[in-house]
Amino acid sequence: MGKSRLEGKVALITGGARGMGASEAQLFLDEGAKVVITDILDEVGQETARRLSPDGSQCVFYHHDVTSESDWESVVADAISAFGKIDVLVNNAGVFEQGSILDTSLKNFERTMDINVTGVFLGMKAVAPHMVQRKQGSIINISSVAGLNGTPGFVAYGASKWAVRGMTKGVAKELAPFGVRVNSIHPGIIDTPMLQTFDEAGEGVREMVRTRIPLGYEAEPIHVARLALYLGSDDSAYSTGSEFIVDGGWSA
Ligand SMILES: NC(=O)c1ccc[n+]([C@@H]2O[C@H](COP(=O)([O-])OP(=O)(O)OC[C@H]3O[C@@H](n4cnc5c(N)ncnc54)[C@H](O)[C@@H]3O)[C@@H](O)[C@H]2O)c1
């Protein structure tokens, strides 16, 4: 594999302070891209950007709540003024909400939908005019295996990740005539801070989940980052509106 699959490209990664987003930022930089990471976690985000690009010439961090349309406007404008353009958007920011239909409150359902769905909608809306004008671009929406089938105990999260998958397909067809591609990634169980929910759910829960993964282990964020790299690069030029699964066989 070459080491410059994103040479000359600029990527914006939401929720990039830690977890999968930070891993994608690192890999994209290694492959020649300039990267803007955004998050609500300002200190962690600043630290990640400094670690990845100490002089700030390759990677910058901006505060960004993905549920805010005005935050999106300023982040996109700032990214373009810092690095000239946006070629790749990774709508990665998200929250996990555990709960069945019997015990999920409307408030928690709406919060999950706001971040995981409205955030992705606003992201696509904010970059689309720029990408359409340039007649190129790749949008990568992070869904989940919970957006592929019914997952008990994930009523809000599942609804949000199915919505991401559905929006991806419709928008892919809307933007295809302009050379802009939109795909979704469906990770299985990935070892990031998000998995703390399993740890908090009780001893042995995480181990029980692990035994259900056909490959027998949780993925590292880099496994997902490599798929995002493929979708952000021209290697995936003929793919749009598709689901890309990285789940160790979970959904097979
Ligand atoms: N970890 C898994 O097993 C797994 C599996 C499938 C899908 N996913 C999805 O992958 C994506 C990344 O998750 P992760 O596992 O790296 O978790 P994570 O919690 O480490 O990272 C998510 C990031 O999103 C940020 N974020 C949350 N709300 C935000 C908001 N309103 N505005 C901006 N940023 C916000 C968080 O601060 C955090 O840095 C999420 O969309 C998640 O749903 C994770």
C-alpha cells in the first residue's frame, strides 16, 4: 500500500478528539491529507491536534457541536480558510444510548436523534454546496451494525443509525450527478471510550458481547479508519450510496 492515498486532500472529521475519529485523523495525515478535527471536548481535541501536528500546519481543532447549524457554518468556513477546501467529510460524532422501548425516555431518544441524525443531516447540508461547486467530494457517515438489523435494548441508537443509513442512500443519489459520493460505514464492536457503557452495565457484559463476535475479538479504531481511508480516497471512486461493514462477522 502506498503512503499517499490522500495526498492533496483536506478532510473534516467530527467527533475527532478521541476514539475512531482521532484514529481516522492520524491515518489520513499519514496518507498525505490535511485534517480538521472538531468536537465538543475542547481540551482533548486541542491535545489530539497538537499531538498529530505540533505546528498546526497539517491538523487543526475547532470547537463544534454537530447539532448547531451555526457551528457548522463557522467550522466549514474556517476549514476552507485554513486549508482551501474540503474533499472529505467524516460524520463520525455520535453518542450511544442504551435502553429498550420500555425504559427509554423521550428526552434521551430526542438527544440521541439530535446528535446522531440531525448532526449528520446538518453536516451533509453544510458541505454539499461546496462539494457540488467543486464537482467532487466524499462524505462518509458513521452508522453501526445497529443500523443494519434490529438490536434489542438499542431503541434510540438503532433508530438513529438506521436513519443515517437511509439518508446516506437518498443523498448519494441526489449528489451523484455532481460527482459527490456518500457512503455509510457500519462498525461492530470497536474498542473506544464509547464501550464504557458495556463496562458500566456490569461485570462480564463486555466479555459476553465479545463471545458473539465471529472473529472473536473487538476491533481497534484503526480497523474502521482503514475503511474510512478507502472511502475518502479515489480508490473507491465508483462506490456511492453503499454500506461498508467492519464488524468481525457480527452481522453475517
Ligand atoms: N465503539 C463502537 O463499538 C461503535 C460501533 C458502531 C458505531 N460506532 C459509532 O462510531 C462513531 C464514533 O464513536 P467512538 O466509538 O469513537 O466513540 P467516542 O465516544 O470515543 O467518540 C465520539 C466522539 O463524538 C463526540 N461528540 C459527542 N457529541 C457531540 C456533539 N454534539 N458534537 C460534536 N461531537 C460530539 C464525543 O465528544 C466523542 O469525542 C459514533 O458515531 C458511534 O456511534 C461506534
